[in-house]
Amino acid sequence: MTKKANVFYFIPYTFWLLLFVAAPLILIVYQSFFNVDGQFTLGNYQTYFQSGTYLRMTLNSFWYAFLITIFTLFISYPTAYLLSKTKHKQLWLLLIILPTWINLLLKAYAFIGIFSANGTVNDFLSFVGIGRQQILFTDLSFLVVATYIQIPFMILPIFNALEEMNPSFIRASRDLGANSFETFKRVVFPLTLNGVKSGVQAVFIPSLSLFMLTRLIGGNRVITLGTAIEQHFLVTQNWGMGSTIGVVLIIAMILIMLFTGEKKKKGAVRK
């Protein structure tokens, strides 16, 4: 009876995976082998790998995703560390998570108002005598907004890793004469590295395919593969080429997950 109940509960999960994960992936791969006229071809992949434009878009996507991840990590790790030491950590954590409940489009339009020519930032710059600057539709504004949006997804796994860390390791490090920097370098950071890797996955992978922020905040000056996919599906109607770029992105995301995933140590002693 128990085994039958387990199988019964497993059916909805399997159905969800097949319908919303496996089926879309199969359709994207299938569509990538057809041109704009609906004819079977390998030309989409040939065009992608031989086109300097698409290769530059790929490099741009990885470069901007790398910058967003680095900026997010530099802000999130100290924040998560200080958060783990505060008294009302759950309340502060809730305040950090709260912006994720707001729709991405609403946050983007809010930053348009903040960075616009008559926005809050330019009002402050004018007040201090610097004068109004072109902030919106620049690489800087795009990186700032993307980093702000991704910060909670980096903080959470690092905070959880810090919370799970045994405090006795830190005390032992101090008893052995290590200072605060050495303790962080040799004890704290290595023990929370899995949380950092999870945060990198949660930030880097979505950042590869950003397209809404590149249009609204970057003003299409920031061109990524996500932008190209949007253009092929909604403008040129070349679904085959758009699917080809999607397949390349999926493969890149899988490789990143394998690279940043937790590796089991070989030769572990069995009890």
C-alpha cells in the first residue's frame, strides 16, 4: 500500500516535468532544425557558428553575466555574513527578499524614473554641482539594475551556508592562533563555497538570457543572446534561428551547472 501511494504521488511531478520541462526542450531542439520557410536544415547552426555577429553576442552575454555575477557576489557575501551575525536576522532577510515579490517590469520602470534626465539621481547630481548626466540607456545603468535585481538570489544560498556552518570550527581556528582574515580565508569561505556556487548558478544563468532590461534600461545598447532570441521570435519570425540560439544557451547553462555544481570527493572513507 505504501509503495502504491508513493507511485501515486510521483505521477503529478512526472507529468509536470514531461509537460513543462521536457516537452519545451524537445520543441526548441526540433524547431532549431527548420529555416524560416519550414524546411529541414542544418544551416541555422552553421550560420550561428560562422557569424561574427552571433559570436560577439555570445561573448557579450557571457561578459555581462560575468560582471553582474561578480558585482552581486561582492555585495552579497559581506551582506550575508553581517546578516548572519545580527540579532533579528530573519526580519532583515525578509526585507531583502521582499523586492523579489515585485514584478520585474515594475522595477525596471521604477529605475527608468530614477535614472532619467529629470530623475532622482540627476536631481542630486545637479544639486551638488556636477550637472545632469546621461545615466539611462548606458552600460552602467544596465549593470546597476541587473545587479540590484539579482542580489537576493545570491544572498540566500550564502546566508544558508553560513547558518549551517558549525561555529566550533571558527573557535578552533582562533584557538590555534589564526587572525580574523586567516579564519575567513581558511575556514569560513571554504565551508560556504557550496553556497557561493549555488548563488553563482542562480545569478549567472538567468543573466545570460536577459532581454527586458537590455531594452528598457540599456536602450538596446547592450546586445545579448536573449535580445537576439526576442527579435527572432517576435520581429523577424525566424523561429528556427531563435530556437538555435536557445539551444546554445541551454547547453551553456548545463555546462555552467556542471562546472559550479557540488563535486563529490573521490576516495571517501566509508563507515
